[in-house]
Amino acid sequence: MIKKSYVKNSPEISPLGFGAWPLGNKAHGKTMSETEGTALIRDALKKGINFFDTAPNYANGRSETILGKALKGKREDVVINSKFGHHPDGTIDFGEDKIRPSIEGSLKRLQTDYLDSVLLHNPDQSILAGETKHFDILKDLKNEGLIKAYGVSIDTASEIKQVLKRDDIEVVELLFNIFSQSCRDHLDALKKKGIALIIKVPLDSGWLAGKYHKHSTFTDIRARWTKDDLDRRHNLIESLKATLNDRVSPKYALGFIWQYDAVTTIIPGIRNQAQLNDHLKALAFEFPKDIKPKLEAFYDQHIAHDPLPW
């Protein structure tokens, strides 16, 4: 893998990262065990993946715990990104007094004495606008060596504009995929500021992996989709197949994102060996040059005027 710079004093990172939300979580009636998660992480490491994205609330803290055990003895070779704002008990609390305890909790679960980066996990506008002390506190924690860098996990173009007004944010995690391109024209501005860019939800929670259809049922966070949401995504997938002249799969979904030079790494959730292998195959796929403009035009025609709810 050709790796890219992340943040100062951290190793360069793989263009394919490991989205650790599935670790310890339940989906389709099955909970990933610690043994399964540990084996998956170690296999990803052997295959060149060295960037791991997690958060305190993922599986109520179990994601961080499993990562900590699996990466023991490998800390200097990997890069770990975690977050603040969503807590292991399921609460959302961005209180300034919660920042240090939250990061200390992550460090304990991850069995490390530093984090390569910590992101405010979808903070509200007042925090992004600098009306609070959140970034001052993160700066103090960076000076203490508990974190090497800080930034934000965000979803919209207006949020990017707020980020670009600051000079201290080094990392942005952004919602971006074939179905969610509203931030497309702002990616280069992040690169010009030297901001590392992590792409989250690259497979639209599984739709762009070709996994689902309008009759699919969900019992996890994806149960939020209404019947109309399912019908619309199903129809979009059918139209996308015609655009690609092929089935919808990770090689197109991830390959599309890698066409943007501003992207540092992509973090699809990885639940099993089959998914890991599919994502690695996507990395090796020679993405056709004519597909990127077709997929941009697809979004502009079918979605831009009426964005999909995530």
C-alpha cells in the first residue's frame, strides 16, 4: 500500500483504514466476540492496514477494549483515532468537563498512553464556531502528550466552512460517498490547509456494497430507515447498476472516493474476513478513469436536489 502522511509524529497511514464500529457490536442477530474481533484486527495488520478508527460509544466501549487487546505490542506501528461526545453508556454529552475523563477512559480501554488523534463527534455549531472552550482543552491535552492531534467528525459543507476558519484542526472525518457528495467541492480546500481527511460511511451503511434491497430488514441503527427510504435507495441502486454497467460493489464505492487526492484514508466498517478481503480487493482494483465523472453526474441528477437521509 502507498501510505500517506497523517499527523506530526505519527506513522504514515494506509489508504484503507479499519472502521471499528462493528467490533463487539450486534448486527443481523449476531454479536462479534472478542476472539473474532482480535483475529480480524491482527489479520488486517498483517495485510497492511495500520489505521484504526473507533469511539467510546462503539459497542458501549467494547470496540476500544478489543482494539486495545489486539494491538498490544504493536502500538508504535499503528495509528489510533478515537472521539469525544458520545459516551459508553449511550449518552451524548459534549460538556467541557467531560473531555479529559472521556479521553482518559479511551486510553485505559485501548491500553495506551496516547491517542494519535481525537475528534469531536459531530459537535454542534457553537462548538465549531469556537464559542466554547473545547478546542482550548484539546490543545492542553495535546501539549500534555495525551493526544497528538485533534479535529472533528462532521457531515456537511457548512461545517467544513467553519473548520476552514480555524488554524488548529489537523484532522477531519467526513461523511462522503457516491450517494452523499454535497461536500465534493470543498475537499481540496481541506487539503490546502494540510488537514488529514478520513472518509466515513463510504458504503452508505452497506447499500453501496450491494448488500441490501427494498425488502431488507434491520434491527440495529439502520432500522431508522423508513419504507420510503428503503424504496428510494433500492431504486437508486438499480439506476447505479445501469450507470456502472455492472453490479454495485465496494470496488466502485471505495474506488470512487480514492479518486479524490484530498482523501487520506477511508474507514469502512469491517465485520468479518469476507468484508476485509472485499475492501482489500477494492484497493487493488484499477478504477476506470471515465467512471468518476459518471458517478458525479449520477449524484447531481438523482440526489443533489433531494439529499438522502443517512
